[in-house]
Amino acid sequence: MPAYYQRTAKFCDAIIQTLREAEGFVLLLVCISLTSIPKDHRERTAIVALHGMGGIGKTTLACDVARDYITLEYFRGNVYWLRLPQRAQPREVLYSLLQMLEAVEAGEVLPIERLKQKVYEATNRRCLVVLDSVEDVKQVQQLWEAMHPKSSLLLTTRRRGLVSRLGCQEFALQPMADEQAMFLLKRWAGYDEKTPLTEEGMEVLRRCAGLPLAITMIGGIMWDKPPERWAMILRKLKDGKLETIHNITEGAAEEHRDLFAHFTTSIEDLREDLRERYLDFGIFGRYGSCEVPEAIVAKLWDGSFADGEEPEEVIDLLVDRALLHRHFDTVQNRYVLSMHDLQLTFILALLKIQLPSRHEALLTYYTTQLPPAASATNWAAGPDDGYFFQELLWHLICAKREDSAYELL
């Protein structure tokens, strides 16, 4: 098994172990909450919410609930995952689920009541729908009303008020206890459990404040590094928090400022050319989320690295350091790269005025993929690679090519 998958499995195991100890076997409880109510006695779809601050492990826990044998056996493998953009409208949520259920044709336009009827019909069986990163009660309400009582709904959110308004069963996640946080950090840093941390390492751990995302990013930096590096990491954390973080994240929650300090340290530890390519992920962020096919990133990065690394090697490194997440999209049958929305927020704030030029660079790349006889603005002749046609309009607008975007429409 590749090192990345071994370490990711350890990461998930550590979080689940911690949650079970701190929250009374929360994984098992969530699974039971979703499956234990007899369907014949339900009037509405069962709904459960995982609530907590950013970086606490809500999505990780939701993934494990979706993969748990209790869930898979009860729902007979009918588990569907939707990650919501921040400004997703109810119609988009309904349509996205119907696409996953293969209950609507691509491009089919239907009234919202018809969409709800189709959702009801398609969920007339034991199935679990997971809504990740819900920001607005409206994103959930109409879907919940539309789903058949035989189905269940699991959502993750940072917003406590949203949970109260829905009146659903809530599992509030808390930061890791000290012992489990140390366990996770040592695993990601490649330490034996009995190997002690230096004084500086203990201070770094304290600054992680029990947040799994912060711990894994810092642990990724320390992988296969000598213990003396802890002092450097601690110094960078202090410098980042005092300078960069204050300017970039003004108005952010204090706990997120601390997390951004760890993110700054993780980025600064990258070689300059790797760091620049990682920041390119800002152009893939739409409506507060970032997902892009791995094959597209590999093509864009080909020949970009000073030491001659293959793009796939750099992607593996970024995944290994918890700066990116890789998952397999079963609908599109391809690997997709994504990042935590807090990481995307930081990148977008860091780039600011650089974003249009980076979008322009992507468009320039795609002009090289046009046939020789095609003009530089004959976008219709572009490659059908599963990304270009779907996202071209977005990149034209962000590159401030409004005239080209208007012509495309």
C-alpha cells in the first residue's frame, strides 16, 4: 500500500478513535441514529447533523459513517455524497442528487416541484444522502421535504443555528484531547509512539489546539525530518501568526487565524516552484469550494518543476502533507483533487490581485491545445477533456475577458 494511503488510514483511525473516546462512540451512534428508526413508523426522512468548527474532522467522520459496515449493510450500498458550494441554491442541490441517482437527463430543465417529486420517487428505498459543508438551511430544507421517509440524511455544518432551525439530531464535535492529538501528530510525523517530542514540538502541538487539520499539516512537514526542525516550525508559526495572518485574515474567527498560521507554515516549507503551483489552486475555487480532476492538474503542471519532478509526484507530495485531498469520483470515473474550504479561503486572500493573471495563464495553456488552423479565440475547437468546456466561461470572466465571455454566450 502506498505511503499516502497508509498515513491517511492512520489519520482516519486516529480521529475515529478520539471521537469514540471523547464523544461516547460517536461513529457508532451516528450510524445507529440513521438506521435504527423503523421505516414504517417514520413520517419524515431521518436527519442527523455533525456540527463543529472548521478543521475539526466533520467531513472525515462523515466519510467513515458512509463507509461503515452498519451503514453499508443497512442501506444496501446506496450512499450518495454531495459537497455543497457555499452559495448552492435548493434547485442545484435537488438536481445534483438526481444526477447521481441517474433520475434526470443532463441539461433537463424542470420546475422545482417536479424535481422534488423525482427525488421522492428516486429515494423510495433505503438510501443515505450525505450533504457536506452546509451553510444555509435553505440548502437542506427542500431536499429534506422531498426525500422519501425510507431514506436518511446526514449533513455536516459549522453553523449551530442551522442545526437548531432544522430540529435534527446533532453530534457536536470537539477538539482532540491532548493524548489523541499527540498520537495523531506522531503518526503523521513518522514517529514511533514511544518517541518523545522536543520542548518546541510540544509547544507546536499546543498551538494546534486539537484540530486534526492543523495537526496533519504540521505532521506532514515533519515527516522524515530531524527533531531539530521543531524549533524552526515553532518560529515560523509565531512569525506567520504575527504578520501574514493578521493582514490576510482580518475579521476571521480567532480559532481560524490559528489554523491559518499552520497553513502558512506548511506552504512556506514548500520549494518556491512547488509553492507557486500549489497557489494555482485558487483559480479552481468556485463558490467557496475547490475540486478539479487530477488529470487536468497533471497536464497543466507538466514540465513546471525545477528538479524535473513529474506532476504526479508533486501532487502526491501535496496530498501527503494534507495540503490537498484526493478522492475517486464514481460518477465521472476519475480521481479528483480538493482542499479544505479554509485552505481555499486563505489562498484566495493571499493571491488577491494575482488571480486574474493566473486565470489568464490557464487560458493561455489551453490556446496551445487548439488545432493549428484554429484562431486563439476559437474556443469551440478546444479539447473535450472533461474540464475545459465545463469551466471555460468561469475562467474567461475571472481573467477579465468579459467580451470573450459574452461572445461565447
